[in-house]
Amino acid sequence: MASYFVYVISCKGGSLYTGITTDVARRLREHLSGKAPGARYTRVRPPRGLTAVWQTEGRVAASRLEWRIKHLSAGQKRSLVADPQTVVELQGLEADDLYTPLPPRELEALWRQAADNRSS
């Protein structure tokens, strides 16, 4: 089963955008490009940083987490990205699904890689 990632990026104006992908660096480059296939949301509110990433197995588990995060209040999202380990406390996730947060140094490396290679 393929690994999927659920990511949260901070955007201009302080908002948070949540998405899923199989390649975080590629998806960040798309968001940073300001063009399609980057999300319409990030074309209007450019990304400012990568705040959290969880790795999971399979698209279904990733979609379930993405949906759940998108339905959190702004305050709840900020609490979650401040302590990504608390993802296990979210209601509506399957007990068998594992969500492994990436450490801050990996988030920084992914962000730098995407920002340095925007044109790729």
C-alpha cells in the first residue's frame, strides 16, 4: 500500500490550508507556483510555511484525516499543528489507521526543497 501524507501549510493572512499527497515537496512546489495545479485557495493566499505533516498508509486513511482536520475550528487546527502527536485524539478516525507526524527538521527540509525548486 502506498504512503500518503496529510499536510497543513500556513498561508498569507494567517489561515491554514490542509491537503493530501503522495509527494509533499512536489505538492508544495505546485502551491508555491501560484498556478494550477496548485489549489485555488493558495493562489489567493500564498503559502508562508509548512506547519505539519502526517504520514499514513493508503488514500482512504489520508482522506479521512484531511476531512477531519478541515472540519476543525481555526483554534483546534492551531492546537493540532502545535502538537501533531495529538492527532490520535481526533474523533472520527479509524483505530487501525496510523498517522505518523514528521519531525520539525523534516518539515523545514521539505519547505526549503520546495522553495528552492519552484520551477521544477
